[in-house]
Amino acid sequence: PPLSPPPFSSFILSSQQNIMVKSSYTRPGVEAAVRLVNLKNDITTWKNIESKYKDMLQKKGGKKLVELDQVCDDLGIQLHSPSPSSNKKRITKDELLQLIEWKFTKGKPRYALYTYLRSNTDASVIQASSLAFTHADKDDAKGA
């Protein structure tokens, strides 16, 4: 006799079982992050972690990552500076690409996005970032 397909309900059940297996997957670093959150009032541990940050950068990405991290720090200081020259907050295309290089070196690279980022003009990055910072200064996360 020909085999009949499984009943529809068993298909749903097997699909749900697969979903359950996938949803129980924890991304790398999540468990460590949860442990750190639970240490939110342990100032000694946090100071110890912070004191090892540059060493971690060196081990993870070498001199290149340490330098990119400094570039990002300097850019952050510039963007938060109350000086008249920083009256209009914005970043250039070169600064955006440095930020992305830092992010890809420090975390998981997504090289498919890099092509799209490089295709932007300097003027479009300046315009978009200026608008985003304006919205962010107004606590308008959706606009930013």
C-alpha cells in the first residue's frame, strides 16, 4: 500500500519542536553578559574589568584595534565637546568607515555591508549623521 503523508498535526508538532530547539540556542557571550549584569553593584569587579580593557583589545586585535579604539574615543570626545566648533554634530565618511572597521575588528565582521557603506558619498554621510545627532539630542530615538 502507498505510504500516506503524516497528519498535518504531526507536521506542526515537528515544526514546533524545531523552533523550540532553535529558540533555546544562546549566542556566544550572552551567559557572560548575564553574569556581569548580576554584578552591577560590585564596583571592585567592574574596576578590575575596566583596567584590563586595553589588554583585551591588544590580545583580540593587536595594535590596529588599540589604535582604532583610540580614534573612536577621540571622536566621542569631539562629538560631546561643548566647544563652538562642535556646534553641529556630524561624522564624515572616513570617520564612519573607521568606526565600522573598529566594530568589525572588535566584533563580528559583516563584510557584505561594507560595500554599501563605502558607496555613500561624504556629503550623504554628513547629512544623515547630522540629522541623526539632532534627533538623538532631542531624545528622539526613532528619528535618529
